[in-house]
Amino acid sequence: MAASVLVTVSLGLLIAGGARSTCVTGKGEGPCPAPLVGPDGTAVKDKYYFVHQPLTGNGSLTARVSDMTGQIRLPDTVPGVRNVKEGVVPWAKAGLLVRQSLRQGTPYAAVMLTGAHGVRMQHNYIHDVPGGPHNGPQWLRLTRSGDTITGYESDDGKAWTEVGTVELTGLPETVEIGLFATSPGALWDMAQAFAQATATFDHITLQGANGSWRRDDVGVVMESDGKTPHHPGGVVESGDKLIVTGGGDIGPATMEGGLRADLMLIGGALGLIPVLVVAVTFVTAQGRRGLIGTGPPARPGRLLAAKAAVMGSVAFVAGLVTSGVVVPAGLALLRANQNPIQPLTLGTGLRVIVGYAALTAAAAVLALGLAALIKRAVIASGLAIALVVVPYFLATAGLAPWLLVITPAAGFAITQSVPTFAHVDVQQSLGGYYPLPPWAGLAVTCGYAAITLAAASARRTA
């Protein structure tokens, strides 16, 4: 157990101590800025091109997205020659948006057409409601009544279907409402490459305001000279049409929002190997030596349950010591080295720490049950490692992410400090990707442990 603690803590602190993040801004290269935080305390991205007007009081905006195109940078076929092709990424977005102000990170609500996910109603970066599965021309409408924002869609501009309704508490009397376009980058080579979306809006009707359209490239990043926009957006007026081009995203910053707390547990899979071996030998060694005790013989099922309780408790304490040391100490090292860190609430931090301890206990009980079934230490240890550790490494290498759904390795999801959002494309080989929510993943591991222990108990009783 001491070896387990030492392995995980050493690897976590080694990674944290060596991490150095730098960014190029208008002031040159230096420490990266703190992540942008949305209304829910989550790191967010808020970059798009916005054609808008101030709306005082209630009102609505209606428009048809008649066309949506874009550009995507693909891997270079000729070294040094950029390979940019026409097309849109699945989560490219164009539609209608209302927000508190143009300041990044402020509350908003939007109804939109996406590149490959149909119509969506999204608000405050992390909330997403699906509409119809449309990918062609579509009418959209956004209405405001006090703090209530409602999004609609229509095939013909006559029959309307509600997509969703949200409450933006504390919305000021005057808000900004308008048309937007944006596109997250294309995923390849472990990063996001350039992508841009262009949407054509027509049949535009704005009720409650009749001013002139204002144009803002919200969140645009400047080149190192501090003056030249990097991949700027824009708008072209053509008769009654507005052709809006934008790049970036409005949504959670799952990978770009800073280093994650679960990075400190990067050695957790290796640290579980000594735990699994100890759990196996706790059964097999006692069986060989006849260390049953001097009192009346206990029922085999009860004896196995007692051993599982002892082993699970010891493993839980070892896991709690491990995560309770490496997570706060690692985060302190990251901050000392001026690295941006994903926001971490107290509740999430406790869940990561206690969750790793629970995973350690569940894995130990699973290994103990396998040992009681197989009764051969080498085979049981190898099988436990093959079920818990090997799938984790295969999944995080991007070879078989589905293993984190159907194997006991699913329990590692309990350590994720940033959730996996359904409306964000994530390259599955990147660290921190888990197909299941935290508690669902842990439940899979606990289920395996319970079934294995029950089977071993039934076999001993028979």
C-alpha cells in the first residue's frame, strides 16, 4: 500500500513540477491568462462574430439561415503548405443570440443551426437543448419577455415549433440581440486547427428595436504585434441578406480552460497495481498458510465478506492519502509556476479526492473476489490488472475509448474534474476524456466487484 501511494504521488508531483504553460499575446510571449469563467463557474470559450442591436424591454428577432458554409484546415499534404478545404465542422454554429452585454463570459441564450447536429437552443455555455435534426435552410426565432428567452424553429416561417425556454435571471432592461456565426477548430494532431463558418441570413425581422446594425468580433485574438486580428470574422450586406463569418466557439472550455486537477492523478492507474496484487495475496496467502484463526470455523461466505471489508477499508485509506496529498500539492505547484488552472469548486475537488479512494477500494475488492474464484495468485493478479489497468491505458491512448464504458476501468471517470459535455467535440485520445459521468463510471466498477464477490461467495458456500 505504501508503494501504491508513493507511485501515484511521485508521478503526479513530477508532472505538476515540470508543467510550464506559455501563451503568445499582443504583449509577446509570457504566462497564459487565467481562464475565462462563465456564470456557472466553468471555464468557457466566448468568441464569435456578432451583428446586433440594443433591445430595451421585450421583443423578438426572426431570420432564416439560408446557407451555411465554412473552411477547415486539414493536415498538410505538402510540408509547409496549409491545407484548407471548404466545409463545416459538426459543432459550427450560426443563429440568433441575446446576451447581457458584449463582455466575454456574460449570460446569454441562443437558438442556432449547427454543422451536423441540427437546431439547438443553448445558454450560459454549458446548457444545450436539441431541436429538430435539420442541416439545411431553417427559420429561427428568439423572443424575450422579461428574463425569459424562448427559441423557435420553422421549416417555412409559418408553422413554428418551440425548441426551448430559459430564464436568464437578472437580465438588464437593455440587452444586445442579433445574428452570430462561429466555429470551433477541427480536431487533429492532438489539438484544434483553424475552422471558420459563414452563414447567410435573410428574411430578418426585429421587433422592439429599429436601430442600425452594429458589428463586433467578440473575443478576437490579436497577433504578436498587438494590432492584427488573428482569423478575424466579418459581415457582408447583400440586399436584404447579411452574410456573417466567424470563428471560435461559445461553450465550455474543456481542454483550453487550463490544466485540470485530475492531471495530478495521472499515475493513479499504475498506483493501483500494487493494490490489486496485495488484495489477491490477502486471499491466496492466507489460504496456503491456513491462517483462519483459533476459534470456531466461520462460514466461508462470511469469512470472505469480512476479508473484503478489511481489504476495501485499507485500500480506501491508501487511496484517500494518495489523492488527499497529490491533488492539493500538485495544484499548488502548478499555481507557483504560473500555469492557468481549470476552475475547481470545493464539491468537485472533494469528489475527485474521495472518488479516487472509492475507486481504489472497489478495485481491491474486485481483485480479492477474483482471487477467491481462481485461487491462483499470478493468474488472479494478471486478470485484475487486465480488467482495471490495461483498458485505462488503451482508452487514454485513443485506441479503444469504449473500454471506459464496459470494463471496470470505467471507474476512473470519478476522478474527472471537468465533465465531458455532449455539445463539445473532444478528441478521445486527449487526457481527461471519459464517456460516462463520474458516479456512473464508479458504479460500473462497484458492480463488477459486487458480482465477482457474490460469485466467489456462492462457490465457497456450495
